[in-house]
Amino acid sequence: MPFIDLKAQYAALKDRIDARMQAVLDHGQYIMGPEVKELEERLAGWTGAAHCITVASGTEALLIALMALDLKPGDEVITSPFTFAATAEMIVLLGGRPVFVDIEPDTCNLDATLVEAAVTPRTKAIMPVSLYGQTADMDALNAIAARHGLAVIEDAAQSFGATYRGAKSGNLSTLGCTSFFPSKPLGCYGDGGAVFTSDAALAQACREIRVHGQSARYSHTRLGVGGRMDTLQCAVVLAKLERFEWELQRRHALGARYQRLLGEIGVERLAVRPERTCVWGQYTVFVDDRPRVQAALQARGIPTAVHYPKPLHHQGAYAAYAPADACPHAVRAAQRVLSLPMSADLTDAQQDRVVEALAACLRSA
Ligand SMILES: *Cc1c(COP(=O)(O)O)cnc(C)c1O
């Protein structure tokens, strides 16, 4: 079985995707064509954010959001060390300093109770990561930010479709950044991403930074990047939105089923807080002796992945920002997390095979 079944998704949506892509080929506006604006309006409406700015990738979304906040060399951004590298990478690229704060061991999200102690006069923003499709404690983080005059950027690359107290991920803070990388909950067929905000000035800044800091054609009023999302990729996302509500329901059903079935065989699972819904951008559990479990599942034809095998402060590029013994929960999680096959097109029968294989593997331990 595939780890993420993109082929089944394409088969189900083939007519819509083909028609949407053909429409772009017919009108020929490959850059900033009408699908770009259409997608931005649809996604802003869907999340409730006043503005959506599509960009070249989730990484670019983070970069543009930080540039819109005018992050300066030496500025600090409080973030999680237990994430994909792009989160901290964009801070460092702008000369900023990632300040790693530990995660909650049961959700793997930034521990909001540890954040205020990490605030300094140089702190510019807090950047929580909605890891595996569940947001962090956004009320607590927004309150800390308000007390200290900071921005909050949600790295929502894995959580498009998730909710926090009924509000949508991406629209929970100053800026929200998501990714349309093919394997994310809402994916395109290449690279893509979006920034969400309800602050008109920040939205304008993001729009200008996306096209080389232009406030009008060939009028470069600020530093920017080449950060547009292709019209064709916007067309793919528009087609995928046609089935997105169904996919979310399916993800919730599969997530709940994994949680229940794996609980019955004693697997340690992620906690989902009652005021949040998780879209299971990854379905991740905790195991001891992970290499053995992975090999046993592989032998039964079950693909797995590790998100992520090392916390960022144990990676060469980021080791300077925290001592190796900092953030012990992130260090421990990196040794124990294991992601199982998950996508809206995973069938109950396939899921049963995963659970049975894991049960057999744990019995033989
Ligand atoms: C995927 C991901 C990104 C980067 O998104 P791209 O579209 O691949 O650039 C950033 N942060 C997290 C947490 C991610 O999972």
C-alpha cells in the first residue's frame, strides 16, 4: 500500500483536475492567471482570513511572512526544534535567531507554558508549528504575544483544514503559512503555498514581497523575492477543493479509527486536545525500538516514515542555537515517533492491515 495515496486521489478527481488544467493551457496566463485570484478568494473564504496570498511553496510562505514583519539580523523568533527544517531555516536565512523552546511530549507541539520565559527584548515573533495536523495552544501563545508586542506566525504546513475552538488553522494568529506540497492535507502537483492574514498592511507587504517588492510594475519599493505560485498549480488546488470536505471527514474518521484500534493493542498515541480537531497531516505514534518496528512493518509491505529523526538543534545547521541537552522532550520524541500510512483514500481494509501488522510486531517484541 502507498504511504500517501495520490494516485487514488487523482483517479477520483481526474475529470475536474484535467478540465481545470486544460483551461489554463487554453487561456495561457501561466503566471498570475485568473485561477490565482480565484484560489486566493476561495481559501480566504474557507479559512475566514481577510487575505490569502498564494506563494511558491510553504517555505516561501514562511520567508515572506517573516520579511513582511521586517525581521532584522539579530531578531529572535521563538519556535519548536521538532519540525521540518524550513521553519527555522527561513529565520536564519534572514539573519534572525531561532530560539528553541521544548514541545509537549503528548502532542509534540510547542509547549506554550515555556514560551514566556524565552521572551527577550530581541524577540520579534513566536512561530508555533501545527505538527501532524493539530495546532498548538494558540490562545495562550496569542496572549503572550499581546503582552509583549510580538507577532505570531503559525506554520500550518501540515494542518490546513484543522480547527482550534472552531476557527480554522491558518487564521489563528497574525500570519498563517501553509504548504500545498503534494503530500500535505491540501496539495497541488508540484510546489505551492499560501500566507493568510487579516492585517491589510501585512497582506499588502506579502503581495509586494512575492513579486520582487514591487508596489507597481517596475517600482521596487522594498526587497522581495520571486515567490509566486504557478497558475497551473492553483488550478490543481481549485479542483481538489471540490472534494476537500469529504477528504477532511475521511481523515477525521481514519484518525479516530487509528486512535481507537491502536489504543486497543496498547500503542502510545498522540493526544488531541478537546478544543482542537486534527487533520492528521501525518498519522504518528510513539514506539520503542523504532528500527525493528519499521523493518517488521516493511517486511509486511507497510511503508512508514519518521517525522523527524533529529530535533533541529541536533542538526549541523542549527546546533549553534541550543545546547544538545536542551529541549529533552523533542530529543526523546525524535527517537520514538513513527508515521503510518495516512491519506483520505486509505481504505478501512488497508488500515486494518497496518494495525494487524503493528500488533504482530509488538507481540513478538
Ligand atoms: C512541508 C513543511 C514546510 C515546507 O513546505 P514546502 O511547501 O515543502 O516548502 C514547512 N514547515 C513544515 C512543518 C512542513 O511540514
